[in-house]
Amino acid sequence: MDALQWEDVVARRIPAAQRRSDFINAAVEVIAIHGIEGATTRRIAEQAQANLALLHYCYDSKEDLFADVYEFVAGKFREVLTASDPHSDLMATARQLLRGVMEFYLESASFTAAALELISWAGRQHGNRGIEVYDQALETARAVLRGASSDHPVEPEIINQIAYVIAALADGFALNWFTYGDRSAATEQMDISISVLDSWLAARLGTAPVEL
């Protein structure tokens, strides 16, 4: 048995779910570096340290793999937003949601690059995958915000507006971080973005802005 055959035997002993997870993570890394068009199955298999046959054993097609990649991205946004919930009042919750997403972007450069590429590519292809990712992230943010305002309910439109502002500020931060890759500047821009959110919330909710 040659080395390639032995690798294939060993790899097949790893649960399929784990292997699919490996390929999804590898696809994110490859997309971050090469973009959608350059994310070939061969590159993804190499990134996952697996042979190409194993990738095709786990996925019937590249489209099936990318469907899981989109779901992974949407799930990661849900996970980050939920984990950022401070279980506090509306204003504190809004600013922590924004900070949580920006901190995740800062520490996950490959994810940031891949998410931007996936969403923009889906838009260019007139597909709804990117819209679904965005919609799911917004709905998670709205759910967390609704929970924070349960003791002092606000109009649904205000919740929608807060979620939109958080998304807009986070998107701007992500694009700047992706473009320049300057960690020191990005750290300062996080504080600026949060101060912008605080000022907007103060004006919208009629409360005093939080001092940084």
C-alpha cells in the first residue's frame, strides 16, 4: 500500500461530519486568499490536508460544499451575536453586539475576507445565499435586542433601526480592516464606531451617551 492509499484509508476512518467540517474551514481559508473563482476543489483539499477523492466522497459537487460554507458563515454570525449578549439594557446590549462582531472580525481575518467575498459574489450572481446570511444575522441581532428591551418595550421599528445601524457600522469596520489590515488603526476605529453608535442611540432613545 503506497502513501496515498494509506492516507486515504486513515482519512476515511475519520467521521464524515468531521471531514466535512475540515473541508468547510479549508474552503473559508482558500476563499479568503483566492476568492470564489480561485477556490478550486483541489486547493480546498490541499488546505484540508486531504486528497481530492476524499473531498468528492464527502461532497457530490463544489456547489454542495459551498452551500455548507454559506450555512457555516451564517451560523458563525449567529454564534458571535448570541455570545455577545450581555443580558443588560438595550443601549449596553447594542454596543456589546457591535463590539463583539468587530472583535471577531479583528481576530478572524480569513473569515472576514471570505464572508465579504461570499456575500458580494452571491449578489453579483443574483443568488439569495448572501441575502440569507445577512437576513439571519440581522434577525439574531433583533432577537437579542428585543430581549434586552423586554422590561421597557420599544417599537419594533426602533429595534430594526438599531440592528441596521449595528450592521452598517460593523460592515464599514470589516471593509476597512480587510482593506488595510492595520490592527492598531482597527482597534482605534472600534472605539470610534462604538461612539458613533452611542451618539445615535442617545439621540434616538433620548438617553445620555455612554462615556468611553
